[in-house]
Amino acid sequence: MVLRPQKTNFQLKIVDNIQTLSIWASNPWRRYSISLITLLIGYFLGSSLGMVSAVAEIMDPVAAFLSVIFIEILIVLRRNFRFEREKKFLVLFLDSLRLGLFYGFFTESLKLL
């Protein structure tokens, strides 16, 4: 009987790197800078989604549906990681990305007025 499951290649490359990044970001300035970079990436994604859907002639409801699905996935991931102490950095990362997306969508909606 195996007590610990075998580490997969995905777990070695992705999950362990996130843990290493959270250890590196124990310094508050590093944590805030990564949070700001993630916020700006989310803003870029949110503001460019409207432009890309207009250029590619995709219907706006399809783009809105995909963005709502993506935001809901981020909310579910946040709920799963909320109470785990070692995943606090991942929750900060997800929140910054979600806030940047909302802000990008908001500024794109102001352009339509």
C-alpha cells in the first residue's frame, strides 16, 4: 500500500514552482510588485478582449460568455485555496488577476458611452 501518491511531471514543474515563488515572495515588496504586475496583466487581458472580439468579428455575447466563464473559474479556484495557509500567495495572485480583468472590462465599457 502506497501512503504518498507519486509526484507527476505536472506537479514537479508547475506546483513546486508556485511554492518556490511564494517562498520568494515572502518579502512584502516582492509580493506587492508581483500583485501589481498581475493586476496590470489582467487589465491588459480585460481591455484587449473587447478589441479582439470586434476585430475577429466574433459576436459580443460569445466574448462576454467566455469572459464570465473565465472569471467564474477564478472565483472557484479562490474558494478552493482560501483556507490553506501555504496557498495565500496563490489567492493574492488570483485576486489581482480578477481585479485587473474587472477594471479592464469597466474601462472598455466606458468607451462605449
